[in-house]
Amino acid sequence: MNSQSDLVIKEVDVLILGGGISGCTAGIALLKREDVRVSIVERGDYSEHKYGESLSSSVRSTLEYLGVWDEFCATQSQEPFFSQVSWGSSESRRLGHMFAESGTGWALNRLRFEKMLADTFTSRGGELLIRNQVVTCEARPQGGWRVLVKDEQGATYVTHCKFIIDASGRRGVMRTNLNLALTVHDRLVGVGCIGRLPEGGSLTVENHVEAAEYGWWHVTPMVDGRVSVVLMSDPDILNKLHGSQPAVWRALFSKTQIGSTLQSLEFDDVPRAFPCYSSYLRNAGGRDWVAVGDAVASYDPISSSGIPRALATGVHGAFIAVDHLFSEGSLLDTYAQAIEQDFRQYLQTQWQYYQRETRWPESVFWARRRAVIALSKDSMIQDVHFYESKITVQPLHLKSNEMHDLWSLCQRGKVLRQVMMEFSEKHAHIPEQKILLGFQELIERNYLEIAVEEEEDCVFFNTERLYFD
């Protein structure tokens, strides 16, 4: 490790943490100006294969703004890409892009797309530092940041910058450094594997989405006869099923409609788990920094909106950086409000998607996503009953320790709103609707009673005031 006095110090105007889609988009947008020095720090090297994805054709205007539409057309297929969806019924329906009734998308080679954006960034004068990792970010008294970075040899260096764009994905480098709370709305994970069709085998160039009692499957054809297969579920359900074990995962897949037609698919690797939860960072930015992409908000793959939102927030992040460097820096508040409003709308749409599937009324996975809140935050606690320390049925919406913490704060005469505030001091990452659903479970299990008024004002799952008041 270098001594403090030996550290090499670099100077840039904007440092971007992460060279994925949102980070490279921000960098390309910034380089539309010739007076901004931009550097990207990227942990990887664009060699890791990505799971198959599709992209809505609505992103064309953004790609044209970035000046990469021709490069996109040269490296990606523009063949119309539809979806076969078995959701709410065993019968498969052909839809547009994911759940859209009309409109199509494109099959996306994610790795090639990211590499194209990275190459564009460097060709326009940006500095891209691959296999480099941010160690710490410290605010400088005079403004800006002192960022300690470790290169691929393990040597460290310092970058001084006037502004940071955090495009580090769900890791949230700035959130972690500043100890900010991330509101997490579910626990969804993907367990996926890339298979290969035998020579001469083929799969229709379409997304395949199929619901199951324990979650849902997403199957996407890729280039060179490869096929991306991902199971979406919750960690506790997967643990109970042993769904991450290769033999079990393959057995579950073989029992699906799409799996039964792909018996010849060969998997060279074991299934790998990765996070797919929905989350929202209330602090979308702050003094001399802003978060974009999954670092500010992440989405359920069912929405198929992660990449369009990564592109959009990357561009907006660049606008905010320029506004900070050359103007009054007032755009951040507008951006934060837009992210909040967009995420609220996303939650409502997500809930509506999951409401369509009603075949498994006893399924924990679907019960979590179809739940309706019929409880007001202004309800008063009438009585509290003994909470069993050992419960035989796990809570649906909170973890066992979280449910016990919630119950322990309940006292006769308290208003739920007050209990929620106290609970959030310890569990800041849990959104309001999850806490209200926790109250409902306590009531259903007879651990809690509330005073019910005839004209009680109920809050329902998809109302605006539920999420962000």
C-alpha cells in the first residue's frame, strides 16, 4: 500500500463510479461539452457474459441523442422481438415487448451493448479505468471529493473531482459511504444459467415468461444458439425448495411448459443467484453528487424497464453535473422529485402485473405481491396480546425479527403512525406499506387489536399517499 505522501493524485471535473449502461451514458452525454474532464472507474473489464435481455424500441430517441444509434444498429439485431407469456392462465399469449399489448422490442446482447457504450465514451475523449475499484469517497472542505481508488495491481491512487455520478448499481458506493438508507420493497432474486441448444436446434426469437407457484421463469434466446434461463423468486422460498441447487433448478425448469420443449438444452455452468429486488434511494443526490441507474432505483425484471431507466437517468445525471459545474445547481431537486414520482408509478404498475396471476391462492410468493392494505396509519391500538417467541408460520412481509420488533413497539392507545416512526428508526430500509402489511398480519394472527371506526379512512396498496407521504 502506498504511503499517503506517495499517492498519485489525478484531477477531473466529473468522476463516474461504474462503467455500465447508466455510467457510460452519463459520460457520453457529458462529453458533448468540450470543457469537462470525465473519468469512469469500472470494477470489471466487459468480459463477463450477461443474461439475455430485450430492449424496448422506445429507447431509440435516447440513443440518437447520445449519437450512438448507428453503432447500435451495427452491433444489435433490429428484428421485431415479441413475448410469449403464460401468466394468469396456463395458456400462452403472444404480446408485444414483455407485457405490452402492442409494440415490440429488440433482442439485446447486453455485453456487446455495454462494450459499445464504453468504446464510444473513450473514443470521444473520456478516461475509462477498468478493473479499478473505489475504496473511499471523502468530501473536501472546499467542495468536491477526494476518492481513493485501487487499480488491478492493488496499488492505490487518489482522484480529486468536483462532482461524482454514482452509477455503481445496487452496491450504491455513495449510499454506503454516506450511510444512507435504501428503501427495499421486496426480496426478489434471480437464479439463472445460460444453456446451449444442440447443433441444429432453435428457439423462436421471443421472450418467454411463465408463472409458477413459487415464482416465475424468464427464458430468452441469445446469440450463437445460447439461451438465457432465469428463475425469479424470493430467497426463503428458494431455500425451502433448494432451488439454487443445479439438479433441483433443472428439475423445476423441466416441469414448466417452456422447459418441456427445451429438454435438449445443455447447461455448462451451475445456476447463479443475483439480486432483482425493487429499491429506491430517497436521497437521489446531495452536495456535489448524484445517483443514477440502479444506484438510485432498481426494478423488478417483470417491468423490463431497467435499461431504459438506466439510459434516461444517465443523461439526467450528466445534466445535473453540468448544472452544478456551470450554473446554480438547482436541477437536483427536480430530478429527485421525478425519480420519486416515477418509482411510485412503477410500484402501482408492478402490483397490477402481479394481480393478474390468481392460480395459486396459497402461494407465499404471490400472496406477498397481491396483498392489499386496508388499514389506516391513523388507527389506534386497542389491545396487544402475547407474541409467541417461536412461531410456526413465517411472516409474509417482514422477517421474523422485524415482526417481533414491530409488535414490541405496540402499546394500547398508540396510533399506528407513531409506532411506524419508531420502527423506522431501527429499520429505515423498510417501506411504509411493508410495515402496514406487518400490522395486518399481527391483527390476523390475533397479536394485535385496533379500534375500528365506522368511517375509518383506509389506505389501499396502489394509492399515491401510501408510498411517499
